[in-house]
Amino acid sequence: MDERLDGDFLRGFPAAPANALRAAGTGGTHRTDARAARVPQMGPADQRRYGAAFRALEEFERRAEEPAALARKTTELTREGLTSGALVPEDHAPGSEG
């Protein structure tokens, strides 16, 4: 590992919304151009702190996506069951027990 550069630090700043907007430009393409990104200069200790924070954000995002993916799959399967006749909705008409 290079003691002068933290890889997560270097990957984290180009992914920031402000850098993504700068890289998108007016051409309509939406890809991050690391060469156009603003990355602050700081020492190795500060880079490691930022790198650790970026890793924690990535882990949070990954963990948050898991229940969202399960919800999408559950919705898809329920919709399929309702439209195929495998599931029948409960009667929730006014005045019925629910």
C-alpha cells in the first residue's frame, strides 16, 4: 500500500455530487471523469480518515439496498400472483372486518 495515497479517499471525492455535475457537462453524458474532479490535497492521516468514511458510506448504501431489493421482489411476486389468480385480494370494502 502506498503510504502517500489512500485509494478510498481518491475514489470517494470524484463520486461526490458536485464532482459528478462538473464531469457531466452540457453534453448530457453521465459518467464521472476523475481528471475533472476536485480532490483536496491532504496528508496521509487525513486521507485515511476520509477513506474510512467513504468505505462506511459504501457499506451503508450496500446494506440499505438489500431490503429495498427484497421489497421489489416481493411486490413483483405479489403482482404476479394477483394477475395469475394464484392470490386473491381480501375484501376491504367499507363496513367489512379487515
